Amino acid sequence: MHARALEQGAVVAEPWGWLSACAQELHAWCVGERWVALAVAHQGDDQPYQLVVVVTDVAPP
């Protein structure tokens, strides 16, 4: 999602830019007018994997 949008010159709104940069796998659902995203993030070889949940009113790109 993030790389493709950047290649096309688009700006990826947060939190989607951050999530796509650090998430190995991401699932998102629209619930009413909000988005719920569940991701597994890993920010470096010496860092543990993290389960990340984000609730936002910003739609994914």
C-alpha cells in the first residue's frame, strides 16, 4: 500500500504511512465511520514483534 502510493507521488496519511512502513501483515475493517487496523509490526532485528491495533477516522489510501 505505502510503497505503491509513494511511487505514484502520493502522500500517505497517518497512521497508514507508519503502519505500512513497519507492519509485516495488516488487516483493516471499516466499522461505522472509523477504521480498525490490526497489524504485526517489527522495527528492527533487535526489537521484538508487536501486535498493534489502531482506530482512526482516516480512510486507508
